[in-house]
Amino acid sequence: MKKIIVQLLISGLLFSFSAAQVNAQPEGWVRPFEGFRIIGNLYGVGSYDLSVFLITTDEGHILVNTGLEDSTQMIRDNMESLGFQLEDIRILLTQQAHWDHTAALAEIKEISGAEMWATVGDAKVLEDGGFSDPHFGGEATFTPLDVDKIIRDGEIITLGGLELTVYHHPGHTEGSSSYSMRVSENGQDYNVLIANMGTINPGKRLTLNPTYPGVAEDFLNTYRRQKEMDVDIWVAAHNSQYNMHEKYRPGQAYSPNTFVDSAGFIRAIEGLEQRYADYVAEERVGN
């Protein structure tokens, strides 16, 4: 009986937080957008701004991120428009365990039977629905789900001939991760990165009473490591972060060069580094 009461209390909390989140959603998060091919077997199947990435293989697919809680049907529709089925997803990944990227994971896991794979830092947040998140815990939640496998920095995920390398790029969350793959098109090789960018949410504490131990160093290490990477094509958790809408328009004919942007990747990181420096300076002045 006590267990049932606790579950009801948690459900009530999740409902109240979800209601608050619905009222605060940016328009670009809920606005539908067509499914599109990025390069090779990598596709975008998310909303106008919340990126959801589909990586297809002959032995099933990998889905990276979801959008909001009600995004399952949008993801399904986008996949079907590209010739793929939601039920064929075999592995679920996320770039960061924040509710705007994870809220439909539990539903898609149940429908598809896919396994949820996550880094140590984000696994605990996924399994309690966001309550243990050191920044948003208790304010922005989602339906919790079991993590089937822990993935680590440098690990290579294999499926149907695909090799997807995991990079631990923490800071935005403690377990933030990026994924790289190599794609060959028309005799040319492309280094492709699904990048989790080191953006700083308002209210995050870096150097004074840090949001989590080592967060400041995590950001700096992520910037350094990302700048050292050889990247031809990059995408990110928000379409706005990689200027997707300047590179692609609905109905645009496919070209493997559409998203080639090595210089833009470096500029984006350098911009984040400057914002980091400004943020730390403001923290110290405020103290």
C-alpha cells in the first residue's frame, strides 16, 4: 500500500511539472518539421528546433534524442516519410538528459522494444525522470525509463555494419555525449559528428558553489577536445545551434555537401568559449 501511495505521489508530481513545461515551450520546439536526409544513412526526424537523429542500418536503426513528451507521432511520421519504421529502432541514445530531448524515450522504448544506452552521468537522470539532474532536478521532469547499457568515452557502437564512436563531452549535463561516424559518398569520405555543444543554461553555477563538482573543468575540456576533432559535417541537439535552417530548406534536393561546415564548427566552439569566459567573469563580479 505504501509503495502504491509513493507511485501516485510521483505521478502527481510528474503531471504538475509536465503541465508547467507545456506552458513554457518555445514555439520552435513544438513546430513540426519534415524528415530530411543529412548524409548517407543519417537523417533528421525531429521538430523545427529540437533535433532527433535517425541512423539506419539493414539490421535496425539507432535513434538519438526525442523531443517533447508528445513527439512520438511526429518522429514516426517523419521516419515513415523517409521509408523507415519506428518499430525497427534497436538502440536509443541521447546527447543530454534534459527533458526537451528525452521526454518521449520511454514511450518509444516500449513501442519498439529498443534498448536505452547512456553514459554514467546521464543514466541516473534518465532512470529517475530528471529528478537527480543537478541543475533542473525537480523542476523539469519526464517519464523515467530503464537504461539497458552504460556507454563510455571512446566506445564504438556497432549495428548492421555501422560503427558509431561515443565521446563524453560533459558540461551541459554531467553525462553529455557526442557521436561520430564516417560516411562515404561518391568516392569521398566525410567525418560526421552528432555534437553535444557546451552551452550554459541560465542559472548554472560554474566556479562558485558549482552545479556539480568539476563542471567548469568539464566545459573547458569539452571545448578543447572538440576543437581537436577532424569534422567535415556536424549537427547538434538544437537545429539552431548548427544553423540548420540556413543550410536546408523543406523539399531541398539531397546533396552530401549540404551540411559540410568544418569552419562553422570551430567558430561555434570558439563562440561558446567566449561566453564561458564572460559567464565566469560575471560570477566572480557577482560574488
